[in-house]
Amino acid sequence: MTRTALTAKWVVGHVDGSHRLFPNGTVVVEGTQVLYVGHRFDGAVSRTINFGEAMIGPGFVDLDALSDLDTTVLGYDNHPPELKGRVWPQTYMQAGPREMYTPEELAFQKRYAFTRLIRNGITTALPIASLFYRAWGETTAEFDAAADAAADLGLRVYLGPAYRSGNLVVGADRKIGFHYDEPRGLAGLADAVRFIDRHEDTRGGLVRTMLAPDRIETSTPELLRRSGQVARDRNVPVRLHCCQSRLEYDLVVQQHGKSPLELLRDTAFFAPATILPHGLFLSGINGITHVAPDLEILAASGAALAHCPLVMARGGKLMQSFARFRDMGVTIGMGTDTHPPDMIQNMAVGVMTARIAEGDATTVGAADLYNAATTGGADALNRPDLGRLAEGMAADLNVIRLDTPEMGQVIDPIQTLLLNGSGRDVSDVMIAGRFVMRDGVIHGVDDADYRERAQAQFDRMVMQYPDRTLFHPPVEEIFAPSYPLG
């Protein structure tokens, strides 16, 4: 195997169970693995690449990675969701929901999103997409295409079509209720199992699989029970959006007489690799008055939290708190869950919101969030070979430029990165020993063309909103401009 030495002003290596900074460091890659991390390598190498004033670090692990066209902009200033098409009207549900994207559009949006993940230094991704625009759940056909796209681009992924047994609906009285179709949810789970059996550990190990029940409030107890059993039997991660909103928490208590985490405990949902985005609303936290042993259940379950501070802060929410869960020993990984999937900005907002939550700037530092974006995500997946640069680890890394005027002065690269950096500072990305982005260019990808195609597809989707919005107002009323048009 060829050996490549990578050098830079700073290298983030991993020694004795934690990251360590190596000034003027070297990383040697052989095949798909890291051979050496340190200051000086005495062995022979076939080539040396000097990145100069830059930082070489482990690739980011994104536990909630957008694989969709971004729709955050549609909800940014347009409220409430039940009047803006983000909750289906009962009339739409009764008429039979339909796909708002073609199979070709679904395949393209995942490929497009995967290029954005790479561009931001993310090397391992667990895709997430909205089901608002779907007939019900995701399809195995679109995930077959996603596996092809990931392998072609060189992205390491955990894939599995999302499924659900229920959906929120809103009536003419503006009250939110539920529509359930448990057989449809169980059929979605069966499809997901077949997908796992076809794709687990394929494409040279780049493609792994997972279970993705959509959200706890759209999952019946039986669907949760069976999902947990499959996750244990197949030894795959299972991710479920849980404790992410006050509405979700209250609806679960209303329907089941127990908190979301009590419901997961009582349905034996927890598996060795359980991932729960977002962990914001638990008993006694963020205004929840329902009395339940949520913190004790979470700590005992071994489940990891997928922390998505940027997208949550956009909606006025924050975790209460990162320091609390860290000190409890809960594994915390990171998810971007929005566009751009800027993990650097995500970490920066994570530090800010954690300090705001505690009212103390000393409780959480840059290293805590960098750990979450690297080792935390890897540990959530039970993958000790990811999220760290050391001998024998996967050669998944990113290179972040530190020599731009915008980056400012550097005394410590991690602190400077979270103060002044962004995903735009990522210049190079290697996954499994292969450069998938070099000098800001992803081979075979025309960014301008991709962006134009994505905008055209987005525009077509937006024009369909009146059909699935309560009272069917025109598009310009659903999405009013920030200022009147001149």
C-alpha cells in the first residue's frame, strides 16, 4: 500500500483516550487507515503533502445530516406551522397524501446534500429528510440510489428509509390531532429490514445501515417495540427524534399516560446504538411539569443524544443543558439537521447556547463541542475507529485553513476555529484514505449546476404548498416576503 504523509501547522491526534494537539504535526496514511500521528515519521512515504497554515483533524460525524433540499427557510419567519403547511390538514390526509418529488428528484437531492456534507468536512453521515413532502414514509428505491451516490462520492454513511405509523393533522378548528395507520408503519419497518439485509457493510464498508423510525409522536408502541428488537437482532443503530418539542412531549403524555422516555423504556426500544435527537424537553426541563424519571431513564439506557444547536436555536430553543448531560455521562454527538450542514458553525452555536443555559462561560468550552462532533458521534455508533486520528483508525480527516484574514489570529486552533471559522474554511477531505475533496473541489461535481437544479426543484415543491395547507391559501400568503414587494 502507498503511504502518504500529510503535514500542517496543527494536527489533532488522539492519545490515551483523548484528542491532543501536535504543533507542526504529521499524519501518515496507508491504504484506508492511519499509520502514524505525531511530529516526525522516520519511515518511507511515497508522497508528502504540506498544508501549511492549516489544521488536520478527524472528520466530523453527523448523526442527523440533512439529505433533503433545505426547508428551514420556509419555517424561519412563517408561523404557526399548522397554518403554513407544516402540519397536514385533515382534508389532505383524507384525500390521500401524495409524493411531492419524483423518484429522480429524490435521488438528486440526496446526492446534492451529500456533496454539501463533504464540503463542510463531514466524513460520516446519518441522513435525515422531512416526511412533510412524502406520501407517507421513505422508499427503499430512493435509498438504493443514496447508497450509489454515497459510494460514488466517497462519503461514509449509515442509511435506512424513515417509516412511521402516524401523522399529525390539523382540522378546520385549528386543533392538532393524529391519523394512524399502524399496518403502513409496520410495512415500512419490514421494507427497512430488507434494505438492511441488502446493504449492510457494502461498498467497501462505506455503506452501513440503520433504522429510522421518524418521530416518537408518530410511532405506535408496537412500532417502537419491533424497531428496538430489530435493532438488537441486526446490530444496527436506531435513531428516533425524541424530546425535541413541547408539543411532542405533551402529545405523548396525553396519548400514553407516560413521558416519551418512559414510553421507550416500557416498549424495550433501547438498543446498543440508540440515537435520540434532540434531548431538549424532559421532565423538569424547559418548562415540562410532568413528573417522570426521564434523566434516570436516559442515563441507564445508554442512548446517545444527537445535539443540533444551530437548527434548534433558529427556532428559539436550546438544550438545558450540554453540561448537565455531559456530567451525567450521557454520550453527546452532533447533528447539523439543516442547510448548510456547517458543523463548525454548529459547534460555535453549541458553545454559546450551553453557556447561556448555565449562565456561566466556564462550564463548556470549545473542546467539549469538538469532542461531540468527532469522538461523541463515533461513540454513539460504537465505532472506535472513527472520530479520532491515531494508528489503526480509519483515515477519515478534514483540513481546515487557518491562514485567511477572516480567521484572525491563532493561539489555539480549536478555540479560533469556533470563534471565527465556518465550513467554508474546509479545504480538503479524506475518507477511507481517499481524497474526496481537494482544494475545495469535489471531483465530478459542478457546484453551480447542482445549485441551479436544487433551486428549480425547490421552486416546484413550494408551488404545491397550497394543496396541503389548511384553508388552501395562495403561496404568497403562506410565505410572505420580509418586506412588501416594490
